[in-house]
Amino acid sequence: MSGRGYAGRILHVDLTDGRLWTEEPPEEFYRAYWGGSALGVYYALKLIPPDADPLGPENVLIFAISPLTGVPVAGNSRLTVTALSPLTSAIGDSQSGGFLPAEMKFAGFDAVVVRGQSPEPVYLWLHDGEAELRQAKHIWGKVTADAEDIIRRELGDPQIQIAEIGPAGEKLVRFAAIMHMANRANGRTGLGAVMGSKRLKAIAVRGHGKPDVADPEGIKRLISITMERIKNSRWAQSLGVYGTAGTLSYQNQIGGLPTNNYSSGYFPEADAISGERMKETILQGMETCFACPIACKPVVKVEGGPWKVDPRYGGPEYETLAAFGSYCGVSDLEAIAKANELCSKYGVDTISCGATVAWAMEAYQRGIIQRKLEDGLERLRPHFGDTASMLRLTALILTREGIGDLLAEGAARAAKAIGPEAEELLAEAKKQDIPAHMPQIKRSLGVIYAVNAFGADHNSSAHDPSYRPGLKQERMERLAELGLTKPQPVNVLNDEKIRFALRTQYFYSAMDTLNVCQFVFGVGDQPFGPRDLVDFARATTGWDVTVDELMKLGARRVNMMRIFNVRHGIGPEEDKLSRRMFKALVGGPTDGLKLDEEEIAQAVKRYYEMAGWDENGIPRPETLEELGLGWLEEGAG
């Protein structure tokens, strides 16, 4: 390995002519961009032209890890993928966990930058500093687990880790995912479709190197306190039992579980699809990621009944249970597990897929899209609570058959093709479907949904309850490290709450750049806080890192993404929530609740000011200079 933590080598691949070459950036490059998301956006800014087609050869797909990846401290094995998004037409950004990120470091690469378009299907084989392209005609069309098995047999090593697309990515479903282990997904923003457009079926990785670290004793100390911290973290303990599914019942109790296409926050049958019910019935166990003792990934199995589910494809987490469950009014847990299996097999984002199905159900019930629902096989009459049509629509999307061909474009594009009535039913921001954390009860999160460069995302900032009065001292100390010392009631949206959204967005942005897991590091009940992340970074790199430097790094990435969007024609008119968010919710504890359109619009303007952007949401020259991004000023106007 070259350097402290980082491998020192970035692989470039031009699929058009099959060329591969290696770049060895200087240390100051790594100190400025580190890895992960910021490094990915750097190459996107440098290489993707403003008039690029997201599904054309001019788009560039970047896979990036960080100096911390592969060091055996919990929560470090994360992979970021970046490109121009075919779903949003803005910057695309997505993270996943598992074992591939660490394996990529062991193989001797910090990033893979893929451009061009192969004339035939191929896969990339990375192994101990070497790289080669191999033909993939024989695995094109295979579902994810089958493709993994074929590649491992072909290369003769069962330990090979593989990032791949399924048939949905090959068919350019605009919310297609990049899968790993057949159940971990770089799910959001449709980057699997970019991979499919390049005819790159997979990246297979194997390595035997180990990352150098500056302070081995410091790393040992972090490892030694991991189990004690996890033992004392209620959040980590719950994750190890239920995964994120353990939050579903609570979200429903407070009226924050999106139901019937986001028209309600309360699902009367929520107990039937809860994490507790899953544990009592179909849960087989929990899987983990490299070097992490939490083990938060559910594995389910269904053998009897109409829906047989293969545990190879994992199991539904909170977002998936909501998207195919409460969003659609469906209370059949085994059917939801089947939908999850299909999404993992074919490779799509479960949030956007379930949300698109829910939108189609409501559009049908309201008489808006009946004439487009002929799928060529049978006449569908989808409605909320209809388990069979939920699964049928999902299957049609994955294969682009019948109505599925339209829905595979994403709900926002499908609605635009149908007309204004259909658009009124959307729950999205920048054409990306809103996750199952409701801005009606988390208003600062709603601001982040609106301004976030790659659309609505629940992992881009801390949520409003994380800054409420009465928090325990340790959590207040973590917030204070980010300059946040004035907790606010959950339901307000004042200047301090907007500042909270921005400051935590910067920290979460840094975490996505250092590629660490938000279940392990954060400002809430996670085992490790900001100071621990600094200690981890120092012990790995030997750099005199501070919390302020990490915050600046996070701000750098946020501003780089913003400039990328400006160059690609995404302006302030896109910094908004869809109309559905301003309609009163129906039923349960949040009956009648809605967001105020003017309040959100004014909050977005205040966010601009606090971020150092002008009235059009464009970073000011002095903001870019302060962040070391003066080279971007030409593209800021």
C-alpha cells in the first residue's frame, strides 16, 4: 500500500476502446477530497460534460472508497458510486456496505473511474493491483445471485466480492441499483441504469494487501472500545435484533409512517409488517459488513404459501417495509418480503420502486391512468391493499413489460407523460421519491429534501428529534462539537433548526466522503460520535485532522454537488417539495397535518444564506475560495 490508509492508485477505464490506466494522485489530493462521495464528485465535475446524456457514453461512473476503508474498525466498509443520474438528471450519489469496499482496498485501488460504452457486455476484474476486462455475454440477463456464482466459478475463488447489475439495470430502469452480495444496494438515483448503459455487468474484486495506518495502537484502542460502546447504545442493540425494521411501529405510533401513497401517516395494520412481527415469523438471522459486530442486515426465508422467498436475497428493512407495505396499503409481510427479493434479484431501489407502485395504485383508483394499464397479459385493477397487484406491478417494472415500461421511467416521468392530475399525486423532490421519513413531522428534514443535490434523501442530515430539548448529556456534547448548542422543539422550523439541518448535513456529507456507516458514527445514539471519527481519521492517516476540517470537507462536497447541478441546468426552481407534501394528512395522530408552502420556501432561502449561496442557490465566489474550490468559479455563474 502507498500512503497512510489510501492505496494511492485510481483506476481509469474507457469501455469504448477497452483501455485501462492508473493514476497516482499526490497526498494533497487525498487530503482535499479524501475519497467516497467528494472524490466521486470531483471526477464527475472534471469529466462529465454539461450536455451529457445520463445513459450515453459521455456519462462517467465513479466507484470510490476512502483512506479509512478496510481498517478493521466497525462501520468503515462503505462504497460510494457517483454519476449523472438518469432518474433526476442531477448529480447521482449512492452508498452501500458489505465486504466489497474493504476488498477493493485490499486489491490496491481507491477508486475506479469508468467512461465510454462497451460494444459488448463485459465485467471488470480487479485483483492485487491488476485490472482486466473480460467478456460477459454469458452472464448478461442473469439475476444477481446467479451472476455472482458464475463469476466466482469462472475466476476460481469463492471469496471474490462483486458489484453488479441485474436485468433491471440492463433494461435501463431509471431507478436501477448496483448490487453487492445480491442483497446490498447502491440503490438511490438509478446508477445501475448507468452501469447497464455502459454494458458493464459487474466489477469483481479480490486482494490480499492490507492498508497501512499511521498509529496502529490508536486503531487498537478504537477496536477495543467498540463492543462496550455497542453494548451501551440502544440504537445499535435494536439494529442487531431487528435491523431498521425495528423503527416501523414507533413511526406509525407518532403518525409518521407514510401510508396510501403519502396521503396519511398512519397505517392501521402496521403491526402485521413490523420488525417485531418479522422476527416472530420469517426472520432467519442477521448479516453484517466487514469488521462490524452490529450485524444489522436482516435475512428472511419463506417456504410455504404463495410467496417463496430465498434468504440469499436478504430481507426487507424499514424503508422497504414501508414502500411495499404501508405506501401501498399492503399488510402481507411475506408478500413484501417477496417484493424485496424481486428487487434484489433484478436490481432496483426498493424505495423508488415501491413508491412508484403506490403512485400507480392511487392514479388508477382516481381514474387517471386506466387507459395505460393494459400490460399485454392481463387487465390490472390496482388499488391500495391489493397484494397481488403490488407484486404484479413490481414484476412488470423490473422487466419493462406493459405498463411497467412507463413506470420504469420513475413516477415523476410517468406522471408528466400522463398529465397534471397524475403529477398532483407525486411524493418526490428533484424527481426522486421521498423516503419513509415524513417531512410533515420533521420539517428541517423537509428543507434538506428540497435542497439536496441528488433529491430527497433521509441520510443526508440528522433528523429533527436529534436536536430536541432534554437530550442526554453525551448527545448534547456531540452536537456541540458541530456548533449546535440550542436544541429546539421537534415541530418548529426557525433559523436555529435550519442551521441544525445545514451543520448536520455537512457532517453527514463528510461521513459519506470518509465512507463510514451512519449506524456506527453520528450525533445521536450511535456508538461513535464526531470526536471518535476524528480519532479514527488521525490514527489511520497521521494527519492532524479536526472536527472543523471534517465539516469543511463536508461543505466542500455539498458545494461541489451544487456546482455540478448548476452546470447541468438544475436551478432553484428544483429546490422544492411536490404538492402532495402540502395536502393535509388523513387519519391517525397526524390527521390534518400538512406543511406550509411559504414556510418551506422561506426556509430554503435562509438555507441559501447560511450556506454562502446567492438568491439563486449558487455558491458565491468567496464561499468556493474558502473551501479550496476556486477552480470551480467559472462554472458557478
